[in-house]
Amino acid sequence: MLKDLLEEFILELQMQNYSSRTIKSYKNNNSLMFTFGKLTNIKRLHIEVSM
């Protein structure tokens, strides 16, 4: 599921004409975050949005 979200995010960046270096950086950073989540056995992420 997270992999699908990452691919969708990357496609959105490409559609918005972000540079290839920016896209590569975002992809690498998110991949590292996913790997960290797996290694530390994180099951849920709670995000509080304040407006």
C-alpha cells in the first residue's frame, strides 16, 4: 500500500514538472522512511492536522 502511494506521489511530481533530481530525492527520502518503519516495526502513523 505504501509503495502504491509513493508511486502515485512520484507521478504527481512528474505531472507538475518537478526536476528529475527533486523527484529522485523525494523518492529516496520516502524509501528510507518506509525502510525505517519496517525495521522499527512501526504499524501505525498518527498525524494530527491543525488548521
